[in-house]
Amino acid sequence: MSNKSIVVTDPIYDYILSASLREPEVLKLLREETARHTHSNMQIAPEQGQFMALLVELIGAKKILEVGVFTGYSSTSLALALPSDGHITACDISEEFTAVARRYWAQAGVSDKIDLRLGPALDTLDSLIAEGRSGSFDLAFIDADKANYDGYYERALDLLRVGGLLLVDNVLWNGKVVEDSAFDDADTAAIRALNEKIHADPRVTISLLPVADGLTLALKR
Ligand code: SAM
Ligand code: CA
């Protein structure tokens, strides 16, 4: 026993999956297809998808914002957890990646729930704010290019309702966030800076969870 989070070795990880993963067949197929993709490591982990789906149920989310779709594992997980009148506004810049997502949204029967906005996500989020959508989303998931994380955080916070939940992915960045001098690339610096900002941000109640590559939960006050 320890009062620290456990180090998840490969056997422990396998155990977590075998003891708790309830992955719908469509998500399994999507994960297998994505595993053959050059950028397969961009997909969230399956147990993270299941956790975020639980959060959707827990807070009774109906309106979700996603920044970073890729082949659609997270959006499909979230969409399957939404009620029939639930909706996701999904942002990505890649027609090619999201073509795969569209196929799986159709297969999962959730296409009608997802509004895909192709283009730079900062512009899309600014458009949503200009459309009067501030304060209207229940949950937001940020998982696109790390250099823009601060911009996504600020805009997503604006778009969330009070009591809405912001999820920020890759906040541990494979451990690089702790190695000050060894990793001084722009992405690592952006994640570190946002982590520090969120830590001190009185606008949110927070928890940084060592789930997959690190997931921060920030509840808008
Ligand atoms: N959430 C996804 C999943 O579960 O599979 C993974 C998202 S992947 C880490 C990041 C995505 O952000 C890529 O699909 C990429 O095309 C997209 N992206 C990168 N820069 C972007 C930008 N400026 N605006 C919108 N999307 C962008
Ligand atoms: Ca990610």
C-alpha cells in the first residue's frame, strides 16, 4: 500500500483492461483500425474513453465540445454515452483523419449527434462564441495541438456553463513536464505553462489524474 498513485506496469495495465474495460464492438474495431495508422499514438486509451463516457453520464451532459477528433475514438465514446437529444460540436483541421471518424460515427449510429467543424480550432471556438454559444456547453475535451492549449482552455472555459466540466488531455506529456532542462520544446513548454496556470486559476475546481497520459478535470465555478 502507498499513499501515492500506483505505477502502472504492463501486467497491471493488462489487468485494468481485463477487469474493467467494457468496450463496445464498434470502438474495438475503430481502435484496431487506428492501431495501423501512422499516428496511432494520438488516440486516447480505451479505459480513458470509458472514464470520459462515465463523466458524461455522471453530469448528465447534453452538449459537448471536442477539440481534436483524429479518427474519432474519443468523440464516439462520448457520443455513445449521450442521451438521444445530446450533441457534440467536434473540431479538427484534418479532412483525412476525420474521414475515418465519420465512418465510425455512422457505424455507431451517432452521426446525427455530431457537428464536425473543419478548420483551425481557435477560429471555430471564436465563431461559436460569436454565435452566442458562451455558457452553453456541459463538457469540453481539449486534445488538439499543444501549442494552442492555452487558447483552447480560455475559449472552452467561456463556452462552458457554470458547473460544466473541462477535460484537458496529455497534461503529463509522457513525463516531459517534470524534466525542466532536458525538454524545452514548445509543446512541453505550453503544457507546463497551462498546468501552472490551471493550478492557480480561481475560476475552476481541479483534479489532475494520472489516467493514460494525464487528464486534468476542471469544473467551471
Ligand atoms: N481525441 C482524439 C482521439 O481520441 O483519437 C485524438 C486527437 S489527436 C491527439 C489531435 C488532433 O488535433 C488531430 O486530429 C489533428 O488533426 C488536430 N489538430 C491539430 N491542429 C489543429 C488545429 N489547429 N485546429 C484543429 N485541430 C487540430
Ligand atoms: Ca491526447
